[in-house]
Amino acid sequence: MSLPSGNGEGHGLAGRKIFVVYNTARWMYRFRLPLMRALQDAGCEVYGVSPWDRYATSLVEAGVPHLSIRMNRKGTNPLEDGLFAFRLHRLFRQHRPDLVLAFTVKPNIYCALAARPLGIPVVNTIPGLGSLFVRQSVHTLVARELYRLALRGSHTVFFQNPEDLDHFVGSGLVRPEIAERIPGSGVDTTFFSPDHVERDRKRFVFLFAGRLLWDKGIAELVQATRELKRRGLAVETRLLGVFEPEGRAAVSPDQVEEWSREGVVNFLGEADEVVDLMRDADCIVLPSYYREGLPRTLLEAASLEKPMIAADVPGSRELVEHGRNGYMCRPRDPEDLADKMHDMIRVSEDERRRMGREGRERVCREFDEGVVIGRYVEVVSGALRSNGGGPPAE
């Protein structure tokens, strides 16, 4: 990984204060710790900003100070969101960061609005459009207008797939000159490396790894697994993931328990380290129609040389090439998903290994985290240079 080191003088980063803002400490720790460490290595003073959860302690133990802020990440109450924007503005005014890196919906919108009056540059990352853009509603219209208002003052807006970028640019939500595609959050291809262990078992194992949301295609996966069992196939579908706060998109623990009692899924719970659990699967399946940027699960699966099955939607189709490193299925279609899972079982082990190699070669070439982090460092450096000495003093 070719990144600046030492005092970062060549990039103008020495001594600069960077805020990384997320809707949870969990996902900041899981996805952005390597970026934060790279910025620290470049001489930056880096802070994580999010609501507190137990991963805030993990960030601090990893050497990244954490600042807690209250936010209702699922709510749509305008008063609550206004208070969140006020809290951000107050935090920025108090700590005077030189630049803000914003991730996830509410931080993207409200960081940009809160930082603008203070002259603090913001680099946004839109990691997919989420369930808000799956279900068109008045909340979707409000979110679009908030994005339009917020992003017009950003320095750079990263998108993880070309369809999301084209949608925002084509809808006038972001200026084309500040919009850029970046290959996801990247993946550590050294850590996520295949083990090539021969597994002698009687059942073919599919693994779903992700948040337990209906929009992730979990109901379709359950129905497809039932169909495979009806066809007489020896198959095990494992669910690995975290429950989300209650809401219409969240799968309940009671529902998962019911599926487990039925024997249609094997629920593994949540895990901080997923690599061994993914290695133990024969195929990774993600029938999500949630508007993801570039699913981290698929990046990790491909890096592990696992064949994949994914719904043919923006984000997933960026990585899964039908017939080369996996199969694409029609979204929201359990019968087609069952057919693709059946196809995966029927092909030879050599063919699945070939798919896995194709996937890893592409990830190493295009999606390695060194490529992603290097681009973030370049953009942060450019934003700080263009902003002169940082935010103006009050």
C-alpha cells in the first residue's frame, strides 16, 4: 500500500484535524479503521464521531479518539434531525476540524449543512441509497431535496457504483465536477485470503452475511431454501448478521427463531471476525435489493475465492459477473434464486474454484483497500490545500 508516512508534509496533512462521522461506531470501526490509521500515519489528528456503542471503546483502544453525538439514525422527525444538525455545528465550532469525512445518510446531509457556515470542507461518501430509495415516499422526496441542498457545498462526493453517481448527477442532486466513483470501502486482500481447505461434508453450505433486513432479500432466501429442500437437495443456509432496531425493514429475532426451529436456516448470530465463517461456506449469497453502494460482503467473499450469488441490482452487479465469478438472480424472485442456488450446487467443484479465482483476481486488481485509501488521502490533501489554512477562526 503506497501511502504517505511520517509527518505527511508531502501531502500537507501534518497536524491537520480530521473528523470521520458515521451513524454507528460499529460500522466505522469495521469499515473505516484502516483509512483512519492511514490518515494518522500521514500526520493527521483523526477523531471518530458517532453515537456511542461498544465499538467506540474499540476505536479508542485502536488509537482513534471518539466523540459521541446523539442521533436517531432511523427516525424521520424533522425536529430531531434539526437538533442533530445543531449538535454537529456546535461540535465543529468547538473542536475546529480542518476537514470532515462524512459517511451514511444523515451524517452526509447534516455534516455538510453544519460545516458550511464554518468554512470547513466536507468530503462525502454515498455508500448506496438504502431502503429510502427502494420505497418511494414523501420521505424519499424530502431526502432528495436535503441531499441537493447539502451536497452543493461539498468538496468531493464519492459514490460506490456508477448507477448511484449517474442518478445523483442526472437528478441535479450533485454537481458532476465534484462527483467521483470509488471502488467501495476496499478490502484487505491479505487478511481475506483463501485457505483452500478441503471440506468433506454431506450438505452444500450457503452463507448470508449482513444486516438482518427484509430489503436484503432474506425472505426470498428462506423461500428459495425451502424450494431446494423440496427438490430433495442436501443444503444448509446459514445467516450471519446483526439485528437492526425495530422497524418495517427489520427482521425480528422471533422470526429468525421460527425459521431456525423449522430447520430452514441456521442462525450464527453476529461476529466481529467473519473471515473463518465465510471460509467455511461453499457459496456466499446476497439476494439484496437494498440500494447498496458496493456490498462489503461480496468484496470479502470474492477476496476469499468464494463463488457468489447476488441479485441483479446496482452495487452487486459491479462485482458479480454472471457465469464468471458467480450468478446473478432476479431481485425479489425466490424461484429464480432457488434455480441459481441449484445451478451452483450442480456445477463441479473445479468450476466453483475457477469462479472463486476469477473473483479474487478482480478484487486484487480493482478493489484492494490500498487503492481506496490512497484515493481518499489524495482527495483529503487536495481539499485542505484548496481551503488554505483550514477553517477560519471565529
